[in-house]
Amino acid sequence: MKPNRLSTKKHTLRFAVILSALVLTGCASTQSTTSSTSASSASSTASTVSTSEESGADETDSTGGAMNGTIGSVIEANLSFKNKDFYIDYSTEDTVKIDLSAPKEADGVKVSGSTVTITEAGTYVLSGTLTDGQVIIDAGDEDDVRLVLENASITCTTTAPIYAKNADKVIISLPENTESTVTDTVTGTDGNDALTTAIFAKCDLSVNGTGTLNVNANANDGITSEDKLKITGGVLNITSADDGLVGKDAVLIKDGTVHITASGNGIKSTKSEADKGYVYIGGGTVNITAEQDGIQAETSVLISAGEVNVTAGGGANGEQKTGNAMFGGAQSTTTDETLSTKGIKAETALDITGGTVTVDSADDSLHSNDSMTVSGGGITVKSGDDGLHADNTLTIEDGTIVVEESCEGLEAIDLTINGGTIDVTASDDGLNAAGSAVDGGFGTAGADTLTVNGGTLTVNASGDGLDSNGALTINGGTVYVSGPTGDGNGTFDCDGVFTINGGVVLGTGSSGMLKTPTTDSQQNTISVSCTGSAGDTVEVKGADGNTLVSAVAPKSFTNVMFSTPDITEGETYTVYVNGTEAASETCSGVISGATGMGSFGGGPGGNMGGQAPNGGMGGQMPNGNGGTPPQMPGNTSDT
């Protein structure tokens, strides 16, 4: 058990998370365009994005977390896309063609030197090269202006090359087999407005199509909308001196391929109102390499589909933290603590219901200052700090989570596993419930809770395997924890009550901080002194010779603890290491065999854990079917 390290982190519980289904208004009719798996939990998100059938219909975009000004999770059903947000064949429309190499005035187009100004609604097809010039959209408040970039090149050394000064919405369309480029070199101004982006819109901005757009933002940000920024298609290659994509109201990505290399944040939304400041990814491919946060939302992040790949702060080796803070570990190796280098960060809620997310980050890979829920999809992370971290609640309902590298794998005040497949490798604690205001350190149980109700959980931890500053409860699922080799930590650790009421549990680890569950547990547990080395096969058999549970230990161990629904009082159970009998124990009650330190919060405490098999490595989780156990992932040495 280590002291509360969360107290040193930003801990902003700004608002309670209240989910509500807001009714869309103003759309002529809607149709479902996206479906995603959603768990039936308090923080689950809806799974439909609506699309207005009539491009002229009024548009309503809102986040589902808004109720009476309260910020919560993004509800996907409340996000709308109009037809004009998607690519439309412009060859059948009345268009105004602008040759940027020699621009001329036309209906809705004014030219002054190298500045081209569009003043009316319509579709404008831009081609050619505009050297050290600017395209300005200054239309009416209700006007929609569509820019079709047909192999256009726009550079500017004095301000933003594309500036949407006034319109209801600007749409940038990228036709198939075209490649356009926008480049700036300096931040500009327009009166009191600072134009800090290569493509800067003071209105809603959408990007669509199948062509390519290269944005070289040498001054500051790549693409910014002061309202909503939507991407529904195209290939975007963005290199920015600061942030890549900024939608102050929101950033919504439905399709397309986005490549971002940013010296600041990759994607950012900045407003803090209840229905703003969120990032939604519901399709497409997003690749981000950022020196700071990969994705940063002032309110919420929802990922329901698509592929998201993030490298933040140079990756896990950029700010590696190792070891237990109590014993001088968990220390940052970087000297710059001012920059946030998290993979995906949300202020209030981070929900993943589908898609594929891969993160390599110097700080936390997935981080919420309040709540996080995973109810689907596949997540793979490497972190210099925590793999998944929520300042308040972290709930896993479903999906696949692999934490390949971390200081602590999963961390929150209230950490609940209801389902899914989870594989954690950690240099400190595997799962850690810590951070509540009443955490008390040694001898005092906090309000923190770590609860496993289902799923498959595999932990390989050099610190505590499962650690709670309050209660630790296992009600179901399959849990295999490979705990520490040293005696300064335990495979299972808690300051409150430790109970095992169901599930299949197998632990291998050291004996110095051994804890066994309390007698309040509803399922029998056996703990035996038993030694083994990394790579040894541990197998538990009943008196009838049938295998109850087995696995390959990734590290050396001196204790084996196991609990299954099949353990019966009066029966003898034998532990085999590499096929040789190593220890046996007769079940004499709820807790039998070797016991260790008592739980500070209530009776004899903890058990020793082991590393669970991972289906992704070609094996299965511990079970009673016997057979050849799989090789556990993670460390294979004895250190």
C-alpha cells in the first residue's frame, strides 16, 4: 500500500455527471447513421447520430450531458450532422470558379491585390496558386459558403491564409484525386481579432470529401473554428507549431483520415459551457503525435467508432515513473512539470463505447478529472504514469483493455469492473482505488472502493496487484494477479475490508505483506506457502484430480492463493508447480492455510495475486478444464 499520490494531481470535480436525453428540435426528419455498443450503466451513452435529411433544415447540435447547466457525458444520439456536412457532387450545382493564380472579381467575389473575399452564399471552386495571399469569407449571418479546393495552394506570410470572418457555416470540400495545401508563417490580426490559425473560422466549419488537404501551420494552430469543427471525410495532413485541430464549441469527427503532428495539443475543445467543449469521434482514422496532450476537452470526450492512435509527450519513456512512492519510487524523470502530456484528457467525462484506441503517452494515457466509462471497443496503452485514470469514478462494462506499460494500470477513487477483458502490466500498483478526501494512509480506511463483479482481469504488478485505500471486493469474474517479488508490497492490499464472494481468483506473489480475505467473505479461499520461478506453471487440483485453475507465473513467488466456487470445506486441495506437488491444504472454513497481515479496516486482510493468462497471447484465462496453461504476458524475469 502506498500513500495517496492522487492528492498531488489535479483533482477537479467540477460538476456532478448527469446524463439526460435531450430532444432534438428543428430537424425535418432524422435517420440513424451510426450504431455502437453501449452498456446499460448510469454513465452509458446512446448509440445513434442523427443526420438531417434536408440540407436547409435548422441544425441542432448538443451534448447529452447538459441539464440545467450541468456538464456531463456526451450522448451520441443528441449529435446531429446535416447533409451539407457531407460531400456533395458540386458538378451539378451552380458554382463560381476562382483561379487563385489570377483571381478575378465575379458574383460574390471581390479581389484586392492578393486578397480574395467571398461575400455571398454559394459554392466556390478554388484552383491554382495564391502566393502570399488570403481567402476571406465575409458573407451574411445566415449564409452557407462552400469552398471546393481543387488542387489549390494558398500561402500567406502575414496572416491566416483562409479566414472565415462571417457566415452561418463554411464547408471545405476535397474532391477525389485532388491535393490542396494551405501554409502560413505568422499569426495575423483582423482589428481586435487574432488570427492564430492557418484556417481560421469564426463560424461553424465542416471538412468533407475524399481528396487531400495539407495544412502547414508554422505560426500556431492548424484548423480552428470558434464554433463547431466537423470532419466527415477527406485526408487531412496537419503539421502545427501549436495545436492541430481546435473547435472551441466542439470537435466532431465522423469519417476521413486525419494525421496531426503538433508541438502543442493534437485536438482541443475549449469552452466550458454545459453543451460545449467536447470532442466526439464516431468514425474514420485519427493519428496524432503531439508534444502535449493528444486530445484535450474542456468538458467531455466520446469515442464510439473509428481508429484513434495517439503519441503524447514523446511516449511512455518521455516521463517514466517507476516504483512505489512510499519507498522512494513513482518519481518523474522529467524536469518540466508544467506541460500536460496525456494521451486523451477530459475535464468531466471520458466515455469509450466502441472503436480502437491506441495511446503511447508520457503521462496518463486516458484521463478524466471526474468520470470514465469503457463499455466497448479495444484499448491498448503505454503510459509513463497511469494507463487509465479518473479522479472520481472509473467503470469498465465491456471491451478489451491492454495496459502494456504503466506506473499504475487503472486508478480512480471508485474503480469498478463489471465486464470486459483487461490485461495490466504496471511498475507500481496494477489497480489502485485511491484519492478520496478521507484517505487516511496506514491504519485508516478511506472511502475508496475497488470492486470486481465480472469480466476477465489479468494483472502483472511490481507493486501491489490490487490495491484499495478503502474496500476491496471480488464478487465475480476471473482474476489472476502476479504480485510483487519483494516483501514491501502485496498482491492484494487494502485499508478497508477485503472480501471474496465469487469468481475465480488465483494469486502468486511474495509473502511479506500477505493478506487474506475476511471471514465475511461468501466464498472459500485457500492460501499456501509455495515457491516458484518466472515461467513456472502453477496448477491447483482438487481431491478428485481435476484442475480448478492454472496459469504460468511471469515472476517468482513464495505464496499461492486461490478461490473458486468449487472449494468445499473438508476437501483437500493441492498446488502443483511444473507438475510437481508443492503444497496442499484442507479447507477448514472461509479462510484456510497461510495467513498474513490483517486488514486495517476490518479483520484479517489480503491475498497474494498472480498474472493472469491473456487470450491475446494465444491462451485462455484460468479455468477448471485443465489442459496446458498459457504463458502470462509481461515481465518474464525474476526481478
